[in-house]
Amino acid sequence: MNVWEVESGSAAVPALAGLCSMERAVDGNWSLEESVSRLKRLHYSLKRLHEMLTEKITHEPIYELKTAYSLHAYLCAEQVDLLRRRVSEMREPPLGLDKCPDESLAVFFDEIHGTPDTLEFLVGVYQVALPAVLKACQRLKKDAHPLADAPTVRVAKLIEFELSEVTSFGQAASEYLTCEQETVDVDPWRKHLSTFLSLSGAMDGVEEIPDIPSPQRRYPKENAVYHREPRRDGRFLDPFNAGVNPEAFLYDESYSAQDKTLMMYYKRIRELDVPEMMASILVDLRDEESWGFHMEMSRQLWDEARHAMMGEVGFASLGIDWTQIPINFTWSRNLNLQLDARERHGVLFFIEQGLMPRTGKRYEWEVANESGDELSALFQDFDWADEVLHAQIGRRWYVPRYDNLKEALSYGDRCWSKVLSYWREDLEKGRTEHRNWWPELYEQACKVWGKEPDEATRAFCVTYESQRADLEKI
Ligand SMILES: [Fe+2]
Ligand SMILES: [Fe+2]
């Protein structure tokens, strides 16, 4: 049977590459101008969401929100990228993508951005803003000409697909927090935000604007502050503890590969400090760096949050409660409070380049393979691949600012050397006792592994005080 036979029978090959019916295609109610206008409003909205989610990563104490914001900020960046590309295909240069398309839309986002309250932020992003983005995408999918503007329809479909899950997560999280804070009524806040949205004619600007006064702003843009000091929730016990130096254990040949997997899970979960620090670079360089920089750094930030969750899963695989282990956060704290954004980027690059040689990621992967722990081997395999990507991102976005690679590395080294550690002060001021938590953790793991603890391994105790800080930590 050939194509013509199919066509002449009852089951014809669909026309127009399956995009739509002929009846739909002959409807001429669409224009390039309308398409660009809606794409630009979506672009503005997703860029604002990307910025505010990134900004909250550092100071948000709840672990699950910190990691989710890392993912969601990255996903918003991916949509921004799609939208930029599509707008650039529409006879648009200059693109005008940095212009705010509508004052009420800007105030809508300023209000969400400005709230210092986690629940209000969740309600604003996931119960109001993202559902409005999804609605705009659904409308764009329906209104755009399916043949002439097929690439826009594709973009709208992809955004809707990817952000639906994000919205569901955030709605579940905000509902949980609403139940937890019984006395708080978020309805007035939701209505407040919805009013600004309706005053801008919805996210895509196509709805009729009601004749009502603009509400009083609660969080004017000029009062917004970025909190660069990282915070952790109450499950993070003793976060100033620097009583154990995992690198000293990991690179010591006398310890077994299996025992080292435990320390690698710790190293992974401790990486939660990298998103906290990277977010501050993105916030401080928001207006100084190009979109390409923000896009790729957002991907890297999300990878680091993933690495932390791989550590969490590693401990879960052993039935160990990670909240018993002090997860140190002084690296992101010291960097965010002592260095400027360029210096912090220098430190990041210097450390990540240091992960490539023998004591770096290949070594961790080899140890994991040797240990027989399948999950550790899997995680280290992907962790290594991610870090190779990060080194490349650094070469694209950090190194070109300096004369050559050597100079770029040396700048990072100098910046890292000037970071002050408050190890002794933390002890003296009672922030921590630098308790050696290793023997306890090791004994628990040995029970799971069904083996007797090795005496020398249990006795391991090298603090950060005795070494220069953890160069291979990321
Ligand atoms: Fe990492
Ligand atoms: Fe990395």
C-alpha cells in the first residue's frame, strides 16, 4: 500500500504535517506583532521569576525549598532562553527584551519579590504567578496560527509542559505551610497580587483591564534587600562545626574504599553551600553580566543542589538520618560575607579547576567503584561529568576576564587565601564545640554493612584547623 492508497481510503494521512485542521488554518486572526508582544511578556515574567527564585536560595532556611528553588530558577532560565531565541527569529533586532512591558506587571512581581515571608512568597510564585504563566501559554497555544507561527506554539507547549510540575510542587508546599500556620490567612495577599495582575490585563496582556484603583504597594521595590547570609532550618544541627576534615580522610591511602563512600556522601550533602554562594554571584552581577552567563551559571547552581541531594539519598540508602550529622555552612557564609561577587567567582573557579587532577573527581569515582557501593559509583560518575561541565562553564564565563588561564587561577587563589576562617572564634563564642562526629557515623554505617568497625578508621580525627581549608570540597 502506498501513500496515495492511504489518502484515498478512509484513513487519510493528516494534512498540514498534523499541526491543525484546514478549518483552523484558514483563520487569519493572528499577527507577528501580537505573537512578539505575548512572547515578550512571558519572557519578562519568567526572567523575573528566575531572578527572585535565585535570590531566595541563600536565605531560605528550609532545605527542601532551597533545593527546589535551585531547580525552579534553572527551569525558568531554560524557558527564558527558549523565548529569547524565538523573539530573535521575528524580525526583532533590537530585541528590546530588557524593557518592562507593563508597569502593573512590574509591580505585581515587585510585590512577590519584596515579601520577606516564605509563605507569601510561595503563594505569590506558585499560586498566582506560575498559574498565570500556564494560562498565558495555553492561550498562546490556542491563539497563535498553528502553521505560520508553529515555532511559537512549540515554545508555548514546552513551557507549559515543564512548568506544570513546578507549579504542582509549589502548590503542595504552600498548602503544607498554610496548614502549618493555621492563624495566617493568605487570601487577602492572593487577592492583592491578583489585582495587579488584572490591572495589567493578565500575564499576556489580553484581558480587559478593570476600572479599579491600583492597590497600595506593600513591598516597594526600593525597600527590597538581598540577604546574603545563608540560613539553614532547625534540622541542621551544629552548622559551624568544623571538627572533621573529610578530604584528609578521603585521600589517605590507609582507609578502605567502602568507608570512604560514607565520607563522600557527607561531601555531597555539604555541597548545599555552593548554591547558597552561587546565588549571591548571580544576584550581585545581575546587571553586569549577559544572559548567557546567567543561564549557564543557573545550570551549574542547580547541579550543585543535585549533588547535595545525592548525598541525602546516599545516607537514606544506608538508613542513616542525615540530620544527626553536622552539615557545615561556613564556606558559603564566609565567602558571601567577606568577598565581592568577582572574588567569589574566582574562588569557585579555582576550586573547581582543582577537582580535575588526581585527587579530584576521577579519584572519587574510582574509590566509589572499588567500594562495591553501586549507588555511590553511580552518583560519582555523574558528579564527575557535571564538574567537567562546570570547569568548561568557568572557562567560558570567568577566564576571558583575565589575560590567560594562569592569571585567572592565580586571582582565584589569592581571593581564596584572603577568606578568614573564624574557627577559633566559633568555638570561643559557643557557636559550636567542633565535636568529632565521625566515630558515631562510622559505627552506624558499619552496622548496616554488617562489619566490625576498623579501629584506626574509627579513630580518624583531622580537623580543619590543622590544614588549610577544604580545597576539594565542591
Ligand atoms: Fe558539585
Ligand atoms: Fe561544580
